[in-house]
Amino acid sequence: MDVSQTMIGELLGGAAIFAASVVLTAWVRKYALAKHLLDHPNHRSSHTRPTPRGGGLAIVVTSLVAAVVLWAVGKVETGLMLAFVGGGAAIAVVGFMDDRGSVPVKVRFAVHVLAAAWSLYWLGGVAPMQVGERLVDLGWLGHCLAVVGLVWALNLFNFMDG
């Protein structure tokens, strides 16, 4: 396969993932409205009227499917796919369950920590860092700090989202 055929295949794949996310977003929106799954504005909200919850589920599902497809065709390494799909699916499931009802904070936090640890494991942990002319390996401390950082980033985005 030459470069142009590869590029066309990648563009078509990207277009298919985009189209699937648009269709799934519309379906999730319709489902949320039918089930009265609405996010009512509060002091942290970026919206001013009730908004259907769970629309991100379509983006997550299509992204996870795309990761598996890219892995299957050899474009993504196994560790990266497992980190992304395993961690992403866990967070998506607990997030969707929370959108439908209320998942206790301790449960959500535990899932976030486990998903971060899972992803970090499959990514091979934290690589040693170059500090000046010295290579510094933080070992388990680095892994723990990375998990804290990943959980912090996830919750920062969730907080900004309201």
C-alpha cells in the first residue's frame, strides 16, 4: 500500500469515528432527555439552563473502539491500548453511573486511583528523568506521584465540567 492509500484509509477511519461519535451523541442526548438525566446549573456550572448528562459517553465509546482498531491493525502498541482502554472504560463506566444516579465519592475516587494505577502499569511506569547531567529514577515515589497527578488531572477536568 502506498502513502496515498494509507492516508486515504486513515482519513476515512477518522471520518468514520467522527460520524459514529455524532450519531452516538445524538442517541445519548435523546436517552438522557427521555430519562430526565439533566444537569441543573449551579455556581460551578458553565451552562445556564438544564443540560442533558452523559453526552461524553459517545466520545469515550468511539475513542475506545478506535484505540482497539488501531491496536488490531498494528498502529498502537498493546500497553498503550490497554492503558487507554482499561483506564478509560473504568472511568467512563463510573462517570455514567454517577450521571444516572449518585455514586459515592469514595467509590468514584477508588475507581480513579485504580484506573490511574492500571494505566501507569501498562505504560511502563514513570521513566527516569534527566536533571542536569544526572539521570534520576524516583522509583515507587515517582509512580505514586504519577498516580496522584493523574487522579488530580481527571478531577480537575471533572470539576471544570461542573
